[in-house]
Amino acid sequence: MLIKEEKLLFKDFPNLNCPNCTKGILRIVDDTKILKYPSKLRLLPDEPSFYYDPDGNEHRRTCIDDVEAAQKQEYITTFFLECPRTQCLEMISTCGKLRYDTEVFPDEDLNAVYDTQLYYYPKFFYPHINLFIIPIKTPRVIVDQMAEAFSLFWTSPSACGNSIRKCVERIIDEIDAPPTSYVKYKN
Ligand SMILES: [Zn+2]
């Protein structure tokens, strides 16, 4: 699978290829899912309550039910992914954030349709997930550099970009490309 976004649909998890055998499609191990509210939500009361300001006006405190009813909750989460191939059975640990996002798209009459889904924002996969399939004959030095870029993609896009630059340098080394000045001279 080609990954296009930094978030993944949680309910219908995308088909991620196993980084070990490259053939298996990773599946979430259900009994390893742990979802916890962050501090800002854990500190909210369970039930609605009221208070009065100095002028005697009544105010309602936000409670966790309000957040859940509006689908504004988010979770800090961890779970395992597993390769189902019996000759592989690789396990991948991951951690990140779950959050509801609303996507807007047009229907047949071009009216706006709102679709709210729970998305997973990964921060880390170990072992790393391949963002695309690397051709088998790719030299080891390039594969290793791509692996570093893949592992940094979720936590630090800028560091990932730097790794991709190094990868391009390794490719230039491998194909023994002429120096830039020579190319300019020829043109
Ligand atoms: Zn596998």
C-alpha cells in the first residue's frame, strides 16, 4: 500500500504490508489495544455540574459526556500489529493518538456531506512500516537509508526529508552519476 497521509482510518485499518516478509497484510491484535484519555479529558467531571460567577449568573461545566456526544474526544493509544502468514508471524508495536476528524465531500447534487471517523495518528512503529515496496534488487546501502526515512516519517517529517536527501545521495553514488558541473557543461 502507498501511504498518502499521516493519519490512518482506525475502524477500517488500511492494508499495511509486513516489513519482515513484505507479503503479509498486518492486522491489529485486538486484545492489545489500549486507549486512554489525555490529561485534559481525564480531569473533566463525569456528570454535568453548575457554578455561579460573582454576579450570580449560572454556568454549566463541561463534562466528559459533552465531549463524547460531540465526538471531540481523543485518545493516547498503543497496540500491536501482526503478520498473519504462518511462516512469518512478525509483531509490530506502535503508539500514537486517536482523534475524530470530519471530512467534507460533495454528494451527487453537489451538497456538502460530512463524514466523521476515528483516525489513528501514529507516532512510531517498531519495526518500521515500509511506506512503499522497495524493489528487490535495490542496493543494501539505499535500503538501509530508506529504512531510516520510513521510521522517522511519523515522528519528524523534516528529519525524514533529510534522510530521503541522504538516500538520493546514495542513489547518485550507486549509479555513479556525473558531477552537476559536468551536466551543466554538456547542456
Ligand atoms: Zn510477515
